[in-house]
Amino acid sequence: MNLQSALEFSHTVLSENVGLGDTVVDATVGNGNDTIFFASLVGKTGKVYGFDIQQAAIDQTKQQLLLTGLQAQTTLICDGHENIAQYVHQPIGGAIFNLGYLPGGDKSIITHGVTTLTAIKTLMLLLRRGGTICIVIYYGHPGGEEERESVEQFARQLDQKTYNVLEYQFINQVHTPPRLVVIQKR
Amino acid sequence: MNLQSALEFSHTVLSENVGLGDTVVDATVGNGNDTIFFASLVGKTGKVYGFDIQQAAIDQTKQQLLLTGLQAQTTLICDGHENIAQYVHQPIGGAIFNLGYLPGGDKSIITHGVTTLTAIKTLMLLLRRGGTICIVIYYGHPGGEEERESVEQFARQLDQKTYNVLEYQFINQVHTPPRLVVIQKR
């Protein structure tokens, strides 16, 4: 069986650490795949908050949630993830980021290191023990390297007594497949 | 559930890619844990070749194999893994290395980049499609950094059409927990 891609492995890790009834955050809704994954994982007794600055992403994902019957446990918010603290106030079991631009969307609208780090720090404050944040970093586009470097630099200096920080990446690719950084609260 | 250590994750990956009847190689028998893991995985119809330059490691592992009833499918060889080609002639499903020194043993006896790379290249020639080599790299000891760098440098330049090369590592640790490099033939 093929080694899992960074994205597949993020779902494996989240499946092992997030369960029914958990509150979770999809910090970059995009095409909605992670929102739907999370909504299945936490079930009717859980709660998914999904953030995106593009209304089109929110609208499409809302449609998909209706079709799959997963809308009840999901709240979609058209706002930047740097404002998560205004909306989420309870402990969370997990979160996911897909950094970069929306595939098939406007490539000039990208995530940025500064706002990404604000969002990560906010989520870390809400993280319960064993809670897990997965950051899937696409970085082949202009601005991507800077964001990757700022996320990795932040993650490397986290206190190992409080967090385990894992990096998962394919190292022999000519192009730049996404890397995964996982922050888990011990 | 805690994120898996590099060693635990190597076993997860090998479990997914090696099965009953496979031939596999433990390139650094050491305390015998991986040999026993492999012998269970491939079963009576499979074959494990285990290499170590220290007779004590071979003897202890032989004892453990007898106790667990896994000796039939296992051949232990007291020789350096750079000589694998003299002993193994059939296609293999997987291999594992634990680079560094034998825990609890003589810390001056360590694996070295040059012979490690010879062994890896030999095993790659024997690897069947989907076959997987796991290299668990301990590098906190003198000489460890050089060996890690030479393995990573070799792995990074492998043709992505033929191999997937994954690196799995904890990046916020003060000490130097092992890193895992996985080479999988596509």
C-alpha cells in the first residue's frame, strides 16, 4: 500500500485523536473536504467550525453539507481564521489548515504567515490534552516558502513538555508536494 | 492517542507493506526487536535475514527467537550489512535499519554512512514493487550527524518515478530523537 500523502496522513492522525462529541475547527474550508471529514468524525453531538474568507467556498461547502446531511453539527463562518477567538470559546479536540490558495480558485488569494500563526496560537489555547492540529502546507506558489518557514520556525520552538510536534514530508520530489506539521498537546 | 515515535511508525509502515511469505532483512539486529517483529510478520512461509557485526547481538537474538518459536523462518548472520549481497539473492518486501550504536552495548561500535549506504543500495536492488525500507536514524552520538546527512542526501536525490521517499521526525525536541526515512519502490 502506498505511503500516505501528507493530506491523507493528516486525516489518519485526526481520526485517531478526534472523536464523537468533539469540537473541531477547519481553519481553511476551501473545497470543503476537511469540513465534511470533520463533520462525520464528530457526529451529531459534536461541533465543526469552518472558516474561509471566500464566500464562494462557504456557499459550496454549505451545499455539500446539506447533501450529505452533515449540516446540523457545522457552522460556517466567512471570516479570516485570525479571528477564530471571536467565534470559538470551548475546548477543541482538533483543527486543520490547508495553507496556500484554493485549488481551482483565485491564486492571488493565499494564506499568509502572520494570520496563519495568529490562528494557530488561538487554537493552541483552546486545545484539550491529546488534541491535535494538522497544518498541511502547500508552498510551491509565490509567498509559500515564507509562510512555510514561519510556521516551521514557530513549531520548532514549542516546549516539548507541552507539545509534540511532528513533521511528515516526501523529500525526493521535484515539485513541492505539501508538508504536514502536526502539533499535539500532551 | 499519542503520535507514534519514529520507531513505532516504522513498524506501522512495514506492517502495511510486508506480509506472510515475504523475504525481509533486518540490517541491524541489535537487541533483536525488529528481527522478532519481522519474523511474526512474514510467518513460517517467509524468510528473515538478520545482520549484525556483534556476535553478542546475534546470540541474544537467537535465544529470543527460540523462546518465541520464530527461529525457523530466521537466518542470523554475524557480518556487516555492507555484505548483504553475499547472502540474500531473492526479491525482498522490506528491510529495516536502526542506525547508531547498540543500546546498552559498546558505544564506540557504531554504524557508518559509507557501509550503511552500501547496504541500502544493495537492498534497493532486491526490493519488489511496493517494497519498503525503513531507516531509523539515531544521530545524537559522535559521528551520528555525518551518517544522518549522508543518508538523507542520498535519499533526497532518488528518482521520484521509481521511489517514494518519506521523512518522519519530531522537530521540537531538545535532544535528538531518531528520525525515520522510508524508501518505497513504486
